[in-house]
Amino acid sequence: MTIKSLLPLIATTLVCGGSVFVEARQPKPTTAVVTKVSQPVQPQWKLFTAPDGRFSILMPGNPSKNTQSQKTYMGEITLEIFVAQPPKQQVAYLVAYNDFPYSYGEITDPQAVLNNARDMALKTTKSNLISQRNIRSSNNHPGKEIEYINSGGKITISRMYIAEGRLYQVMAITTKKQQKTLAKTITGYLDSFHVVLKKPNN
């Protein structure tokens, strides 16, 4: 399944529940050679900075960028989605964000937004929560980390942050087998995310 075919699902889930979900279904390998490899082929990781300069993160190569606009109960929301899928690995790395309308961002408690995003992510993807914890971004914005698994065995680790009227979601989606070999890589990827604060107007 290609990234292009996943976009409608990504956009719909992000708008409805504040969560991105990729179900990276791939043909079953004819042999079990892949499972015997102790370390997967490592892609070339490099620092990626968002076009608007608002965040940076380590990515395995150049991510694909997609923009979609959706009408929601909060008004029209623009979704920015960045996706990278290394070759020969059953894993997808995603960063997605949407800006809230000013009035909504000002009156809504960040923890309420994060809790709602968690609940809708589980509901929309029909997943079971494995773990969760409250976190902070490197510059102290409120966030939440959740890990969950769907009926197909896909595991998602997501870190969500509310910063300056924007919801960021940093995600790694993989299989149980692949997660064992990529655990340190995924943690390093999530830890590398950095929100860049907007400069004052004056």
C-alpha cells in the first residue's frame, strides 16, 4: 500500500479524532529470511526542518509532504502531513499537524484536546491502549505519549503536543516483529522532535 493511497485515511482520521493512522499492509514474504536478520537495513537519517520552520526532527530520508483542507466543527482545518517509509522495513514515520482556529485554541484546555485525540485515535483505529503518559516538549509544551495496537497487530507510538495553537503528532507505526529491532531507532526519532517557537511580532 502506497503513501498516496493512505492519504484519505490519514486526513479523515486526523480531522475526526486528532490522530493519524497508517495501516502499512504489505504482501506476506514468501520466506522467513527477513525475521532472521538481527538489524534491518538502516536508511540515511538526517535533520528535517518544516517548510514554515516551526519544527525539526530526524527523518529517514526526505519525507513526502501532503496538504489537505477539511471542514470541521471548529471551522476549516488545514492538515500538513509528512511521511517517510524506509525501504525493506515495515515501518512508517509520520509528523502531522493542524492549526486550530484562534478562538478554539484560546478557550480549550490543552489536556482536554490531548485526551480527546487519544480517545478518538483508539476508537477510529479500533485499537487497544498499551500505555500512556503525560510528557512535555523540549521547550515545555504540554504533550501526551500513547502506544496502542490494532487488531491486525500494527503498533503505533504517538507523541502529541499542543504548542502555540497547533496540534503536533509525531508517530511511528510498525509491526510487533519490526518494533523489536527498531525500538532504539523509534525512540531516537521521537526524541529528536523539536518545536521551534514563533518569533514575537514586535
